[in-house]
Amino acid sequence: MTTRDVDAPLLEVKALRAELADGRTVLHDVSYAVRPGQALGLVGESGSGKSMSLKAVLATLPDGTRTTGDITFDTRSVSAMSRRELRAYRAHDVALIPQDPRASANPVRTVGDFLTEALVRARGTRRRDADTVAARLLVDVGIPDGERRLAQYPHELSGGLLQRVMIAAALAMEPRLLLADEPTTALDVTTQQEVMAILDEQRRDKHLAMVLVTHDLDLAVAVTDTVAVMYAGTIVEIAPSTELHTASRHPYTMGLLRSRPVIGRRDRLTSLPGRPISAFEAGEGCGFAARCSYAQDRCRTTRPVLQAGGTHQVACHRADELAITLPEATP
Ligand code: SF4
């Protein structure tokens, strides 16, 4: 048996580019890595490519999408997996926590059916033991009266409880990597915090890797180790979460930080001008140039790339000049 290098990435995305069948580019040169037990946040507005990036990891991009670059899971190339290997990868190695639990739950099946079928099918749990295991999983995600809940239908549960069931279903697979796609967006603010706390606790307890897709920069900073900020289908800044609030160096990240309300902040709240664009709308230069108050001529003709090396990388021609400090914005 070979010994795995504990520092080796579990998931590695390398120079990923994706072009839909209609010719639109949705991802451009996306690279990141996640080690076991590590959480990475993919942050961005609609159309930034963060959800497409998750689909690429799951190999569920729309039919006809052409990709270059590579995605490896535990050193195995996802694009080189056979159908059988892909089924096993999706059933045992990675688990998706969806954005809208109601859209993912079958309204005519009970919570018990949903969880026990998954346990029997994917983990080979004996059917007579499955209810007990499912009830225990519900307790793990903060649903104490698990046996009663197993008999309920999705419409009988609140959005927060149903999302906890989705987390339990994901954990039931004993995955090594969680992919969480805006998992709290459909919930009210208080429930968002409770659900995120449960997810964070379970992930840490089980030493799972996680990629969290969110539009909420503060949420990503709070629950992940590394944050990658996406814009127009590419990563424009990637940094340890602890550095992003106080040492961001990309004008887009700075704009996001300045446009969010923070109690006690002393500088003016400003919104980013213009609208976000998708990858296929970006020209030869920097995709953010039309909204960037620091743009120069070269920004419109030459696309900046992430500098190689280091844990804090920025794709901006003027990154070194623009380093800022926002101590009042520290959470
Ligand atoms: Fe702004 Fe130029 Fe940096 Fe793009 S490369 S973010 S346009 S300064």
C-alpha cells in the first residue's frame, strides 16, 4: 500500500477552460487546489463562473462543452474516468449540497426513504439497519427527533430543516470532498447561520475537504481557509481567508469589500459601478476594466494573469501599487 502525501491536494483544478457547445466561453484559465480537511471558497457575482466550476469538478457541464486543462481528484484525472469510475466518484468521493433543498427533494418520498435508499445503494448498509443510521445522521446535523422526522415529507419541514437533511444525505456517502453550492441562499438570515455552523462543524469533525460556492464574501472568509474571488469566468484573486479583508489587492475584491455594510465602518459605503459580465463578454484585456477606476490602456489590451507562486495571488497589472488596508472591515 502506498502512503499518501498528506500535503498533496485532494482536488486540483489546473488551467481549466470551458466553452459551451454554442461557442460561449464560461471558464477561463481557472486553477485552484484543495487539500484534505481544507475549505476553499469560490466567491463571485452571477455569471462569474463559480457554479460552472463546480459542475466541471462533478463532470456535469452541459453536453457539448469543450474543456482544456485538467481536474484531478486524488491524482486521478476526472476527464479520463470511465462512466463506471465517474458513477463511483460521484457516489463515494464527492457529495453535492444543493442551493435549493426543495428543488432537490422528491416531494412524494419521505425523508426516511430519501436517506435510507442512499445508504443502502451507495454504502451497502443493511436495510434493517438503515433507519437507525439515518436517524443518527439527522442527530449529527442538529435534528434530535430523527425517528419522527424520517416519517415526514419534505413539505412538512422548514427550509432550514430540509437543508440539514441534504447535509445529512451528503455526509451519508462518507465523501472526501463536499461541494456546497450556495447552500444557505434560499434560507432566512438566522437559519443561514445555523445551517452553515452545522456544515462547518461536520466538515471539520470529519476532516473533509470542501469547495463552497457563494456570493457572500464575509461568509466565505468566516468558514473557509482560502478564498478565490471569481470575475468573468476566471479567478482574479486567491488568498488565505485571514488576509482578504485587510490585504486585498484586486480592485474587484476591494470593491466587494467596500460595498458591503459593516457595523462601525468609517469609510463610505460604495457600490461597484456597472454590471458584472460573463466570461464570453470579456475581450482581450482585463474583464474588470470597464468597471475599474484604476484601469489603464494596457488593461484593455492585455489580460492579466495570476502571478505564479505564493499563497496570495492577484490577476491585476497594478496589484502591487494598489494594496490596501481596511482594518475597520475586519470581521
Ligand atoms: Fe483594474 Fe487594470 Fe487591474 Fe484590471 S488589470 S483590475 S482594469 S487595474
